Amino acid sequence: MNYRFYMVPGILALLVTMIGAYMCALNIVKEKEVGTIEQINVTPVKKYQFILGKLIPFWVIGMVVFSIGLFGIGWLVYGIIPAGNILLLYAYLAIYLVAVLGLGLLISTYCETQQQAMSIAFFFMMIFILMSGLFTSIDSMPQWAYVITQISPITYFIEVMRMIVLKGSDFADIRYKFLVMFGFAILLNVWAVFNYKKTG
């Protein structure tokens, strides 16, 4: 329960979440504001191609930022050497980023301006931060708060980060969390694409 060992993996998860949700939402809403999204919609470019073109760069950026944080900050600065399998951690991160980018895309489909997108993203981020177990143990929360933590993707990623980096957990230990994150990724992206088609 050393403070730096407890907090650094959680903050890394939070950083990746903010980059994915904020940047993706703001980027697509910016297209709406300047009017280029209407031009894109009348071109031969399919909507799924446009969405993939927006999501993939941020997925790569999320991977790079996480790597810098894990090895550059966590390892070199704080001396936190991952006890578990790095590839397993990156496999979970890959799915998590898809889910978070889906959230950013979903937010963008409901917003017309960047200010709206920032406000909504900030609202969700505050809930994620306070209800994710980053600062306080989830087990000590009241029942209503515990329910909210279970529908927050970042809760699972923070747990997986701490399990793999600090405890050296293997796939069998986090198998359930893989399934949950797959569910989040599918739900958020399908919802976002459906709403984008309806509003785009």
C-alpha cells in the first residue's frame, strides 16, 4: 500500500482515459463546427471508414502515451517494475482504448460544439475519477456508489493495472475483466455508430 505504487498505475489509467475520450470527442465535434463533416458525408468515403480514420490515430496515441508513462515515468522515475506479463497488460489496454474511444465518439454524436463536448466529457470524467477506486477502495463505498463503479470502464482498467503491475496476476485472474471490457467496447461503439448514422 505504498502511496506511489498504489497511485501511479491508477493515474496512468486515468491519463489514457482522458486522452481517448477528450481528444476523440473534440476532434469529431470540431469537424461539425467548421462544416467539413457534411462534406465528408457526401463523399464516397463510407461512414465506418471515416470513424476508423478518426479512432485509429487516437488508439495509437493512447498506446504511445501509456508506454511513455509506464516505462519513462513509472519505471525510470518511480522505480515501478511491472511484476506481471507486459503483453497481457497491453492486450487489455488495446481493448480498453477501443471502449474509451467509443465513449468519445458517442459523446461527439450528441454534441454540436466543442464546449458541449468538453462539458459532457468533463462530467463523465469526474464520475469516473471519483467512483473508480483511484483514491479510495471500492469495497468501502456504499451500495449505490458500488453499483456506479461497476458501470465505469476505468474501474476495471485501474484494477487490472494494479493486479498486473503490482501483483503479477495472469490471464486467469483477469479473465472476467477482459469479458467486461469487450462488452463495454462493443456497446459503446455500436451505440456511437448507430447514433452517428442517425444524426450524421
